[in-house]
Amino acid sequence: MIEENNDKETLIQAEGLSKPFKKLNVLKGLDLAWKEGERIALIGQNGAGKTTLIRCILGEYVYEGHLKVLGLNPRKQRVEILKQVGFVPQIPPPLKMTVKDLLRFFSEISGVKQNRFIDIADALGLQVKESLSKPFVALSGGMKQKLLVSFALGRNPKILLMDEPSANLDPAARAMFFDLLTGYDKDSLLILSSHRMTEIKGIVTRVVEMDFGSIVLDKKV
């Protein structure tokens, strides 16, 4: 584990973090400390444990060992944590709310004006105002991803957590997405789980590779 940037606050810390599913340990005693300002590439093959780690950070899974996110317990203080975490999932949720209702919802819970989300989505090539009455679940994969990215970035959270965020984006939207990440708040912790290391190598400052539930590589780049 890398121990640098001691003047920076540790936003995610784990000691002996394990996650068993039946008889299989999907996470095997992970130790990590990720600090503000870091841009982390979380890489590894399917089944390496990346998404499971993300779900633990988000408080969705019961786990063994110790895990702190923003100094809080993600299981017991999940609501407080999620107020400061922006998340883009690999698979968009099947939400039946309309785009208009989602904009209102995210604006109310975050205190961010709807136009902020709309501006980011428009920059990614999604004409939000033309889709306000459409249910989220009825949008194309690319449209869903653009909207989810706008909700995550628009809140300007302390931790920005993205699981294969560019998977459904067209080339123009992908280029704009990485431009937005390049200029993102320098004090936030950015974690990108991706199979496309060539895409994110110009953004990330640290590479963490997982394999069979363990961290097998952790290096500065």
C-alpha cells in the first residue's frame, strides 16, 4: 500500500476488508488508504472484486473487517456518506421515474439547481429538455449514462466513484466526459473502475489492480 501525501485527508480506508459470498471470499483481507485529490484507476478482470469493493464502499453489502468512508461506517451511516459521494453504476438502474422527476429529485436532495445537471448532460450530447417526459427506463443506454454522469458530476461530491462510466457513451460524449474529469475538483477523490486503461491513463495518478479478490498492484503513475 502506498503511504504518501500525508498532508492529505484519507477519504476511504480499509483494514482486512473481506466479503464472503457463500463459501467464496470475493474480497480477501484488503488494506487500502485512498486520499483526497487522488485519481485512482481500479482495474482487473471480471470477477476480480472491483464491483464488490465499490458496493461495500457504498454501504450496500455487509462485510468483514474494517472500512471507513469519509471517516464514517458505510453500513451504519450510509445516508450521510451518500450525500458526499457521486456514483455512476456499470448497469443503469431500471427507474420508472421520468427525466423531469429525476432532475427534481436530485436537485432537492443535493441542493444543486437543475440547470447544473442539464448543462452537463447537454455538453455530453443529451438534449435533456427533449426527453423530460420520458421514463428513465425507456431511454437508450447512452442517454441513461449521460444523465447519470451529469447527476454524479453536478453535485461536486468529495468522492466520485464510477464503474465503467464510459461503456455506453459515443466517441464524442466519451471525449467530453474525460475533458470534464480532467478539470474536476482537485480536492475530490476520483475512482474509475475501467477495462479501458488507455482511455484513463492521462487522468489517473494511481493504479490499483485487483485479481481474485486481492490487490496485486498499487502504484503511482
